[in-house]
Amino acid sequence: MSHSILITGGAGFIGSHVVREFVTKYPDYTIVNLDLLTYAGNLANLTDIENHANYHFVKGDIMDEALIERLFHKYKFTGVVHLAAESHVDRSIKDPLAFLNTNILGTVTLLNAAKKHWDGNFEGKRFYHVSTDEVYGSLGAEGLFLETTSYDPQSPYSASKASSDHFVRAYGNTYGLPFVITNCSNNYGPNQFPEKLLPLFIHNIQEQKTLPVYGDGKYTRDWLYVIDHAKAIDAVYHKGANAETYNIGGFNEWQNIELIKLMCTIMDNKLGRSKGSSEELITYVTDRPGHDRRYAIDASKIKTELGWEPSVTFEQGLELTIGWYLNNEEWLKNVTSGDYLAYYDSQYNN
Ligand code: NAD
Ligand code: DAU
């Protein structure tokens, strides 16, 4: 059977790496990237593959039923890899409804289209929902998130993602829709919008602006290089068992403040600044409301069952990432205007 895959959110951070992975690795697949190009979507992320014969871009909303209908009709999708979402926790605290709409209604709109077009003929079909470890809530000092950990979302963002995961499972259970879900930890790497910790702080260090550390800075995240996430999605799409969940993580926990100090050291070195000068930019600011203390993934299921594990060490990944932002000032300049400036002012100056 020939593969025709709808990838949603393919102009965003992770989505663009997933689109590149599929378009270049599978030249005989048809890959359709549906993206609304919100503030977080950027076609400049995909210029290297935009002319490939197996790649098609469609600007549109995952909540637009008629458009999704037309696309299913035209491309006869055998699979959906669903990444489109509102993805930033701080924005979800300011505007929860936007997250409910895109992350829940958008997901259900796609599920309805898949259900309608596949119409019980599920052989060779797959709805792949890309989710987050934040659905599991917050860990104490010990323990790891397992696929069996109970859901306990704490922010409007994670509540919307948890709800969308439940809808995907409900469509599998009720209508037999073939699906797979992955819950991944924090990604870092090229093309991430500079509202998230790593690109924001790289940008601020470069510009010698303050580094706003939330609370005591002792919050912990498990970091994964984005291209390793894209490779995990490829592995799960092709080899994952139906109706299963796989956790994806970097086996790589860092307290924010330790990570920030490491970034300062690497950047002082790269920018020829005196040792310790960027650390002086660190400023403790009011904490994020409801801030989850610690996330950490047990990724042994995907490792044992599908043979995936991170290929890039954190040292290599940070080096590649910081190098990429320093070499792509134009990309950064283009995204740090307009909506970004208004957001930055309201998040950090008020
Ligand atoms: P992102 O914010 O960088 O990109 C989201 C993309 O979705 C953008 O291109 C945007 O234009 C598009 N989009 C938003 N609303 C849309 C709509 N209504 N219709 C069509 N397109 C729309 O997000 P990201 O960080 O790349 O995350 C991608 C997915 O991975 C999300 O589902 C997120 O929950 C999940 N995830 C992210 C991380 C992370 O660390 N960034 C970790 C685990 C899971
Ligand atoms: O765990 C996966 C999740 O990781 C994804 O589902 C989300 O889409 C993604 O945004 C990310 O969520 P986080 O909230 O963990 O990422 P963020 O980069 O916003 O923050 C990382 C940590 O750094 C967190 O503890 C908050 C802190 N932080 C963040 C910013 C933006 C600061 O201290 N200061 C800041 O200015």
C-alpha cells in the first residue's frame, strides 16, 4: 500500500524536523504538511525540502472541517501524524481557551475526519498523536514517568493535551480507530521559537539581556535533542504497536539553574567574553503559577521494544543548538518581531 501522510503543525519546531525526516527518508511517500502558520509556525524552517516532489504544504486550520475533508478526499491519507498545537505553558496561563480550541477541538476534528474517511477500513491506517510528559503532572525528588503513570495535568496547556490524549484513546476504544500516542519530555534544538527556555536564554545572553529565572530555579526537566524526537516518531509510526503509548525522553535531567549556568559558560567561551560574565545576567523573577517541579521520563519501553534511544549526547546537542542560533541571526531576527515583542513585554515587563 502506498503511504500518504498528513502531518499537522509541520512548520513548527518539532513538526519541521518530523517533516524533514519523513520527506527525505521516504521519497515514495506523499507528505502533506497542514499548518496555520501561527506565531510559532515558520516556513523558513523548511526551505531545504520545500521543493521535494513528495512534499506539499497547505496553510490551514486543523479546526476547519471542510478543509480537512477536502484534504482527506484529495490525498487519501493512510496516516496522520498530529503535532499542531498551542504549546507554551505561559501562554496557556494567559489564554486557556486558545488551548482548548486548538488542542482539544482541533484534535477531535482530525479524529472525526479520519474516522469518516477510513470508514471502518482500518488496514494499514494509523492516527499518531504527539503528546507531552506534562500530562502526568509533577514528580517529587524521586521516580520517573511510566506509560502507566496516572494523568494529573496541572496547567491549562497540559490539561488540554491530556484531554486530547483521552479523545484519541476514546476513538480507538469506541470506533476501533487505529492509533498510537507518544508522550515526550522537553525538546531543544534548532528552530525553536524563542519563548521557550533554551532559545530565549541563548538570545538574551547574546544580547546581554537579563535571564529571567522563575522561582528558585530548582525546577527539573529532562532534555531531548529534537532530531532524536523526530527519529523516535519515525520508529513509533512504523514499528509501534496499535493502541499503545510510548514515553520518549532523553535520560537527561537538569535543574534549570544548573543548565542555565552551563549555557552561560559555553556562550562566554564562544563569544570570547570573560568567564562568568553571562552569569551576572541571571535574575530571579516571580514564579510561573502552578509550576511543575520535576519531569523525568522512563523511556525504557521504546528502547526495549523499538530499539530507539537518543543518538546525540547532551554535550553534542547543546553545542549544535547554541551554534545554530549564533549562525542563524536572520532566522531569529525574523521571529523576534511583531507578536513576539508584545508577548515578551507582557510576560517579563509587567
Ligand atoms: P510549536 O508551538 O513550535 O509549533 C506548533 C505548530 O502548530 C506551529 O507551526 C503552528 O503554526 C501550528 N498550529 C497551531 N495551531 C494550529 C491550528 N489550529 N491549525 C494548524 N496548525 C496549527 O510546537 P512544538 O514545540 O513543535 O510542539 C509540537 C507538538 O509536540 C505539540 O503537540 C506539543 O504539545 C508536543 N510536544 C512538545 C514538546 C516540546 O518540548 N516542545 C515536548 C513534548 C511534546
Ligand atoms: O515537557 C514537555 C513540555 O516542555 C512540552 O510539552 C511543552 O510544549 C514545552 O513548552 C515544554 O514545557 P516547559 O514549561 O517545561 O518548557 P519551558 O521552556 O517553557 O520552561 C522550561 C523550564 O524553564 C520550566 O521549569 C520553566 C523555566 N523557565 C522558562 C522560561 C520561559 C524560566 O525559568 N524562565 C523562563 O523565562
